[in-house]
Amino acid sequence: MRIGSRAAAAAGVISLLVACSSEDPAGSAPRGTAPPPSTAPSAADVPALTAVRVQPLDGTGTTPFDQPRTLQAPPGWTVDVWARVPAARLLAWTPDGRLLVSRPKHGDVLALTPGAGAATQQTLVSGLNQPHGLAFRGDTLFVAESDKVDSFRYARGTVTDKRVVVGGLPDDKSPELRGAYSHALKSVAVGDDGALYVSVGSTGNVSVEDRDATPERASILRVPPGGGQPTTYARGVRNGTGLAVDPAGSVWTAVNHRDNIGYPHEDGAWNRGDVVQEYVNDHPFEQLARLTPGRELGWPYCNPDPDLQPGEKDSPLSYTQRPYVADVQLNPDGSKLDCGSLVPVEQGMGAHSAPLGLSFAVSPGLSGGYGPGALVGIHGSWNRKPPRAPEVSFFAWRDGGLGPQQTLLTGFQLPDGSRWGRPVMAVQGPDGALYVSDDQAGAVYRVAAA
């Protein structure tokens, strides 16, 4: 890898990316019990969602908005089609109030400028290799391509001084992989100590060789302030596309976990080792985890277990502070990894939710009783039966932690399981509204309280 020096200007407030500074030595595996779960608003604090008509602004009403579309949103909120951006993925606000949108399929990053109606847009930078993650530190923009992370100097809607700050990341062009890479897109976050955090997805569903690769795949890498060799900050992270830094300075990742898991119990509803659709539908759940140096998230040897009564077919499910169970296909006797030693997962989402973009709405946070918290773009399942619906989820930030998942915006999936939209990421804007990218509808929505 190649590491370059970078600016150390203070982080802009609207970037929503804050500190990550730890004195713990990298590689020291965490042990013990995770912090207690935070207290989310109760049902009495947050009213039930209600039907909201999606309103196309001038010039945004082409398919799928050439017919009426309705979403479920908090009462009194509005949903506008603010921009049409084909294949829109991750988002970041610039220091001067423009919204950047990455487009891996098009190899570019667009800049959307707010106005009286629909946003105006321009190409900020093009000719990139599957650009995905975006992050700011002051006037320095970081863009994660599939094989490297670039930095640019940003000013008034233009970028200059492109430099490669992290090179040699694995993707489908890596000679040793010979095109076999299912999760080549990278995400990036930056702490106020100047460190970069880069998600490197697994090559496949259960590609165990990723854990011994250089650089390690299925991991979160950390590039130290001022440059230096990237190190593995967290491992066993199958595809941590969601990557952000919370208001207290910790890195969090939202993880796309594995498919077709075998039933792990000897005495239970099914035979041990069988791959049963009814079990696969809810196992393993998708992790939303606070990372520390050396944090182990288990993949592919240990799976987070949502069952409150393991082995029972109709066990109630929980995604808060959940332990791990050994993967019966790859770690049946626990010799590959001691799953009982892993820190429980702080929060999570239903299996095959496919969480993508992750951001934090900082104080005072969202209106309507929500307050500050994490926003997760749920892309929806690809092979679950029945399919898990796309949505924008909210996890309340309380007492230094995250409460359970709450649905903030849903209705992209029709009763027959078909979808007209799939949200990718939600970020809070300088105006307090939410801005949501949708790569299926090719849109960016502005979601605002009345």
C-alpha cells in the first residue's frame, strides 16, 4: 500500500463525521461484556408512521414517479423527489452546503446544489474506479475507489490536488483473485485525529482465505494520522459497507452478513447442519457494532444469534446485546474461533436486511421526538422468502449508545414483493431535513418535518 500525507484541518460540522481516537494498542482483542444498551424513545414518545405522498419536484417526475407513490413516514413529514440521480449510492455534505453523491456504476461523484425547487447538479469528479465511500475533513475530500482511497482539495464546487492516500486495496482486478470479488466497493470514514477507516469486504459468502490475506479482507482498516502502514482495526466483518463515527468518537459499522447458514443446534427444530429456508430467513442477523482496536465480529466462524431461546423454532428474536453461536459448517467444534469469548453485538437488524449507508444525526437530531441517532439505509433482501423490505432505519443515541431499530421511512416494496425503490443512505442536511439516496429509483429524496 501507498500512504500519503494529508491535511489536518478540523472536521466540518455538517460532515457528521467526528472523532475516533483510541489509545488501545491495535490488535488487542476485546473481551468481556459490551456496554449496556441505550434507552430508545418509547412508542409514546414517537407516533406511528402514516401514509405520505411522494411529491416529485419540477423535472423529477419520470418513472417510477410517473404514477402516484406513497411511503410511510412520521406524521406531518413530507417526502419530495429532490433530484434524479441514476445509480445514486453514498452521500456526504460539503463544507459549503452541497450534497455529494457517489455513483460506482458511472465512475463519478456528483455535486447537488440546493435551490428553490429541485437540486441542480454537476459532475464533481469522473473517471474513477467504482467510487463509493465519501468523507470530509475540513476542505479535504476522501473518495474510496474499489482499489484505493484518494484525497482532493475541495473549494466552491470543484476539486483539485488529487492524491492517492491508500493504494493497493483488493478488488476484482487483483491478480490473485482473478475477478472473483463479490464485495469490491469500499467505504471510508475519518476521525478528528486524522485517522482514516476503510471497509474492505469479503470476496464471497464464506471465503475463509480473506482472514489471512494482505491486506486483510472482510475487515476495517485503519490508516494512522499523518500516514503510515494501514493495520486491521476490526476483523470478521463480512461486508461492513455502513461505516461512520458516532458523537462520542467511536467507529461503527453496519454489516451485510452471510447467506445459507446451517442450523447449529443438536436438539432443536431441525437437524444440525441442515440449510432450512425458515431458519435462514432470520439467521444470522445483520450487525450494527461499535468497533474497538482488534474487535472481532466473528465471520465466517461465529454468527450473531438473535434467538432468545436457542434451538426453539418459534423463539422470540432480539437484536440488542446478542451473543454468538459457532458456525456449524465451518467451526462446528469451536476450534477455529471461540465464539463465547466475543463481545456481544450492540445492535442489529433482521437477517438479509442489507444495510448500506450509515450516518449519525447529531444533537439536536431529528424532530418529532426522535432526537440524535444513527441512520441506516436498508436496501432489502435479495434471496429471502418472503423478501425483507427496504427502509430507512433509525437507532436512537442515548447515554453513549444506540437503542433498537425503529423504522423511519418505508413503503418501497409492494405487497407482491416487487419494489419501485431501494434506499441506500440517509444523511441529515444543514437545514435539518433528511436526504435519502435510492439507487433503484435513481433519486435523492428530501424528507422534512412540517
